[in-house]
Amino acid sequence: MREIEITVNGERRREAVEDRRLLLDFIREDLCLTGTHAGCEHGACGACTVLLDGQAVRSCLMFAAQADGSELTTIEGVGSYPDRLHPVQEGFWEEHGLQCGYCTPGMIMASIDLLAENPSPSDEEIRERLAGNICRCTGYVNIVRAVHHAAAAGREDQS
Amino acid sequence: MRDLSAYSVDHGIEIASPNMLGASVKRVEDPRLIGGHGRYVTDVERPGMLHATFVRSPEAHALIRAVDTTAARELPGVVAVFTGEDLREATSAIRADAGYPTWQTSARPILAVDRVRFVGEPMAMVVAVDRYVAEDAASLVMLDLESLPPIMTVDQGLAPDVEPFHDGWETGCYVTRSKESGDVDGLFAQADHTLKLRMTTQRYAAVPMEGRAVVAELDPHDEVLTIWDSTQVPHLARTGISQHLGHPEHRVRIIAPDVGGGFGLKCMVFPEEIAIPFAARALRRPVKWVEDRVENLTASAHARDARDDLEIAFNDDGELLALKAHVVIDSGAYSVWPYTASMELGTAVNQMPGPYRFRAYRGEGAAVATNKTPHGPFRGVSRVAATFALERVVDEVARFLDMDPIELRKRNLIRSDEFPWESPGGYVFDSGSYIESLEKLAEMSDVAELRRRQRDLREQGRYIGIGVSCFNEQTAHSFAEYAERGTPVVVGYDKAHVRMDADGKVTVFVDTHAQGQGHETSYAQLVAAQLSIPFEDVRVSFGDTETAPAGMGTFASRSMAMGGGSIQLATRDLKAKLVRLAAHMLEASPEDVELREGMFFPAGAPARSVSVREIARMVHLQSNKLPPGEDPLLETSYSYRGDPGTGTFPNCAQLVVVDVDPDTGKVTLLDYFVVEDCGPVINPMLVEGQIHGGVAQGIGGALFEHSLYDEESGQPLATTFLDYLMPGATDVPDIRLEHLYTPSPWTPGGVKGAAEAGTTGSPAAIANAVADALRGFGDVLVDELPLTPERVYAHILAARAAQATPATPDPR
Ligand code: FES
Ligand code: FES
């Protein structure tokens, strides 16, 4: 066991974790933030994507101990219904970018990361960047539209 | 021809708010899901909960000499380790028998006893304080196995001297099927040409992003076992678990909360769904099991895996006369409950003639047992492989006759004035727009322009291919199909209960579930449309057997026609009562009462009115005012059976443009067009989502996904997402979609199933496009999926060496 200090969705916390505890399990079971999902636990599907110090990472490929001293953002910290939805969440809702919703938190986190780097991505850029996030339901067509929707909202905010 | 006119009934459904139908209402499911507040089984926590993991067979076929759990039990944190012997008495082996005379039974113990028959078969269950400890302990369970040679191909299983696969077997098949209609031999003798081809569809799987998951807890107060289960079929799960666990059904409660995708995988009952409640009951503590991806890819169920030998008789003018099909399915190690190992074969034999006007048909085949993961349902059961096989053959006929493949199809498709059509496969097609769909497809894709572009690009060294598929498919089938198969459960009906409370708001309880289809939204639209109340005033509840009425659940594109049918009819009956009460309050006769925007008024006198809400208030809170003969109740139930039980048949046509890289064999999809006719559409946005996702799954099956085995050792080779390749965002092009709206004469509102068409037609269209592109290299027969770069490149090399086997019909 070791002590880590971590800022979770804006809140500073001290937690004791076993050395081998995955960041994913720590988030879901110790922090009880179950919006982050396990889709493969071998780094291939992106369902477990969270932001660590603003960068998208796969929480199934890290130990919780490695997040010591970091700032963690999960889907719960991104925004919530009714009046605090993030533009990316709005985009997914408006464009029907989700069906079962299982890949969705990871997809939203990856999209936020994408838009932070590239506020006006093309279709190809969106597809390239999200290629590591697997969705079995939507066929991605509306996910691409959702990201465009969010990008347009972001541009409107700027102007 | 059967008399089917009796089924074309007017269900008496009157739509008061037509703007609610055909409207892309935003999903009410989404706020929780986009916020990370979905509730999946994995998220369930119970006080004192233990965690289970399974020890699985590392061998494809072996005798079990011993399972030594001593070391595992000694690990701190381990609460129990169970083996097959421990469960033998308290549970019954899963037997899923079909009623065909050729049927041979398989018994699948909940945990293996005596023998294992595939890699991944559960042999022991470890229960511990957390998942980490459980997995540590699982690695300490010692297995003493005596290897046996595995059956890894259908040819091995079909060999006359094959060892009995299950007790008492005389052949290597679960079942064989044959059916014949019309003068097959006569037409084959008469035809100008015949062509015989073998088409092979690989084994692949449903792979929902959330795997299977179960939490079980026994309430000591009343011995009710509550089971949170990631299932599409809560009530079937309750029946299956109750039967195999020997726990009475009224003390089993299934809660299926948000389910992270199903696609057919979760409409079966698996041994793990029985083992976990067994452990919870034995230990009297809550127990949780969450499948990991390796288990999901190797130990849940696989699908497809069909080898289709088709022989077609046709004339010079392109008329298709008759078809023979011999279908062999690799059904794996056990028959799945409740659909049985007859499912893929039985429906393939029925489906094979497709939407064409064949005058005669002979279908036969076998479902063969192998030492592989059991074969189960997956979106587009049997149709995906059958459509691939038939549509490839039809394309090869067009090629032989040098006809345009769209023109050849059009001259052979059933015309829209010919319904109902009794297919030689035994289906009754209710209605359709087969030719119109194809025409619309040609128009929207501007196929003539595409052909011009293809020729231009060929000159620049690019290999572009254009492929078409068109098909119809059985959806929302109820009792007829299952009665024919003689399955343990004759899937027959769905049930709704509609309740209006004192404030005039409505809750709908229904047995069907949703794994992304958006029924909480579309079902509410159905109710709001009839009752003319705001959409927000309708709440849809399902997934808990304690509150939902019993029915069959969600699979086979049945929810909107069957579950939605029961909702529409229960709502109709509720509305009839509201109309009677409104008439009483307005002192008018019920026939003269009209409903608009939530208000009832006498025809022609809208000034006098009473609202839905006022009626609800009277019934619940002022029952003294009720007229004689009316009870204080605003609840109706309807169990809809879907007569005549053969289902409703949507149709679809797809066109895809591919680019084949001559140096690598890589196939890139450039354009995708779909015309779909699933009858009247309740929520177009949701239907389009179903098509997009369905097409993507078909693309995966056409190009990459493969549950491959090593045939010597029997080891599965695709055990993670690194070797089981799922389509990603760069693999699926934008999909252009148009609708036609031919109603079913039978279902309430004319609704047909919408969820599977995308998947059903895409491997066929893609294979036809790749075949078209490869013609640029020479004679190539595209006859096997998936079309991996390796396979396509091999075709290119073969064509270049002019060694490919051309599909040459017998000249007559
Ligand atoms: S769960 Fe982490 S990438 Fe799949
Ligand atoms: S919405 Fe179901 S996996 Fe993406």
C-alpha cells in the first residue's frame, strides 16, 4: 500500500492504494466514479479514457500509484445535466452519437482532448483521432457529427 | 396458398398527435449516459459483496482427471472454490433441445464435469473478497486433464466414423434439415444454365463493448434471489435461471439495468448466469462476476460460421428459375438455451431463396458439433451468411450473362403487387418494396456516374469496385418459427402495461429491453401520439421482472413491432376508457368525442372540453363521480402475439464503392449507400443509428473480424482486441441513407423490424464490390470472408498468374 495525492475533478484527495491497483479500478471502485468504463483492460478500446493533467490517457494501462500528484478529470467532472453540459456532451446528445452509452464517456474524453488540440477538425482528423476508441453500436457516423457539433459550438463561443 | 386475409386486421389505433410519429425526438436516455451516470451491472455494489472468477479449460477437448483446489482455498481472502462436482447436485445441466426428428441432444453442466469440450469452458469458480484475490487464487487451481483429439472442422465432424461428440450420438451433427418446394429437378433440367458455387462465412462474434456481467444476492427475509444481469431478455433469463438452479420463479428477480450492447449475445442464458446465483445462495452473500474481454472473445458465444453450397438454375434472358442450397454450420461444443443449435441452420435453410421469385427450391444441411465456443445468435442470424452467399451467386450469374447486376435483380425480385408471397423457403412475406428500393438505390448513388468514375480511375491504375446487395429478412417473428424448430421456449408474445396516474401522466411497463435502441424514447412517442399528451408525460419502464410484465424480451428486431405493438394496443384500450369517461363528463356519446392536444370535446363543439388530466383526476381521486359500470382504474395490459407468427419482412438494398490497393490487398470503403424499408418509422434518428451501427458490424465481418482457431491444437487465436479486429472510426465511411415506408398489413401501425438490415446486407455488398474491383486483374472468385488484405492479395496474385478458378456455368 502507498499513499497518493490526487486532484479528482477539482477536489484534492489523499488515498491509500495497493501497488498493483489499476488506475481504472481505483477510479471505479475506490472513488466510486463508475462513469469510466472497462471495455478491454488491455489498452485497445478506449472505454477507460480519462484526462490526466489535461491529456487523454487509458486508465487501464496505468497503476493508480502512477497518478500520484496529478490532476484527474473523469466524465463526471466534465459536465452534467441539466444545466452544466459540456459542448461535447451536448454534441453527442444532439447528433445521436451514442446508443448503449458504454463507450461514450471514453469517446467524450477523447473528443475533448482532440478539440483542445484542434478546435476545427476535419472528418478525417476526427476519425483518425478517435480510431483507438471502439464503439460497437453507432458505426461512428453520428460520433463524427457530434464532434463537429461541439466544434461549431466552441467556435460560436469564441466569436 | 394459406388464407392470410384474416390477419390484415384494423387494430383500431387512432393517432391523435400525428406529429409525434416520424419525429426525431432526442433521446431521454442520453442525459444520464453522457454524464457518466448510466447504471450497468458492473456498477452495482452491494454490502459485503464478494467477487467471482472462473477457471476455464485450457484445452479444446480433454477428460477431467482432477481439479485440485487446495492451494487456491488457502489463499487469504478466498471464501470458496467450487468445481463441477460441487454444482452437479444443486443445478441441472443445460439442455437446449430442438424438436426435429434428427435432433441429438447435448448436456452442458454449469461447471464442467468429466470432460471439457472447448477452450474457455468454465471448470471451477473462485469466490473471494475482491477480483484481484480471486484471480490470484484461480491461477492456483490445478487441473489434471487427459487430452483428446479435438474436432476442429466441419469436415472432421461430418466424417462417418467420427467419435460420439456427446453421449449417445450416432453422427457428428446436432441436427440435419431438408426441405423442398416445387419441381427442382425439372427446372434444373430445363434451364439454359446452372452454376454451382461454395460460399464461406467465417466464425465471428457479437462483441458488445460491455461484456456479460452478473451480480446475485439472496434476501434472507423471503429467499428471493435478486440477479442483476446484463441481459436482453429479463424474463427468459428468470425462467432459465430458475429452471437450472431449482429456485422457484416467483423467488427470482432479474434486474437488467443499462446494458452496454447486446446484438444477440445477451439473449441466451449462459452457465455463468446460473453459477453466480448458485454461489450467492450457497454462501448467502452477494457475489459479482464481470466478464473480461478475453472471456468474452473465447468463452461466451460465437456466430456465423457457415459454408453454403449453392446451385442455381437460370435462363439466357436472366430469369432465375430454381435454387439448391446445402448449408453446413459449425455449431461449436454445446446447444445454446433457448434457441438451440438448430437456429442458424434452420433459419438459413428457410431464408436462402431471399427476395427472388424462384419457382422451386431445395434446402438442406447440417449443424455440426466441434470443439469450439458454442454458436449463438448475433444480429442478422443466418441472413448475413445467406445473403452473402446468394447475392454473390446472383452477381456471378450477372457476370456470366454479361448483364447489369441491378437489372438482373430487378427482373427477378418479387413485385410489390405480389404480396403476401409464400416463399419456397416456407416464409410468408407480408409486404415490401424490393424493386423500388433497388431503383431508389441506383438513383441516389448515381450508379451510372459511379461506373464512369470507375473506368476513369482504372486508367489511372486504381482498382475501384461497385457492389450491390438486396434482401428481405424475417423480423419480429413470434411463435411460428420457434414452433417449427421445437425450441424449449416458443418465443411468442410481448406484453405491455400502461398506467395513468392522477396527474394524467403515464408510465408504460414493458417486457422488452433496450441495449442502445432508445425505447425509452420511441415507446413514449407511441403513447403520446395516441393519447395526445406531451411526450414528457410518458415514462417507459423495463428491465425489472418485479415490475415489468412477462414477455420474451429484445432480439430478432422484435421490439418495435412486438413490444411496441403491445404498447400501442394497451394504449388503445386505455384511450377507449378515457373516451367513455370524457363522453360521460361532456354528456355526449363516445362516438362523438374527439381528442386534440390532450383535450376531449364533442365533435364540432371545441368550446366545451375536458382534459385527459381532469379525467385522470376524477378516476383516481373522485371515484364517487364515476358513471355506473366504470371502475376506478386507469391501467390496461395487452399481450400481443404477432399473428400469424411468421414475422414481418423489411427489405433493404445497399451499394458500396471500394478501392482495392493492388500492392497490399487492402480494401478501403469510399462510399456507402443504403435504402431501407422497415415500414412506418417512429423515430428516424434512431432507425438511422441502427442502420449505421449495423453496417459497421457488417464491415467488420466483411473485412476483419474472425474468431480463428488453430486447427491442430484447438486453441483460439483471437483472444484480445489486438488479434480480434473491431472496425474503428477510420474503417467506416459516411453512410448515406434513404427510406421507403411500406407498412406491414399485420402489425399495429404497420411497423417492421429495423435493427438488423444494416448488418445483413453489408458483407454481401462489400464482397460484390471487391469482386468487381478484382475483375480488373482477371478471373477471380470471391467466395470467402473476411476479405483481409492477405486474402485479397492472394486473389490478386492468383488472378495475375491466371490460376484462379473461374465461375464457369455448365454450358447447355
Ligand atoms: S479498457 Fe482501457 S483501453 Fe479498453
Ligand atoms: S454506444 Fe454502445 S459501444 Fe458505443
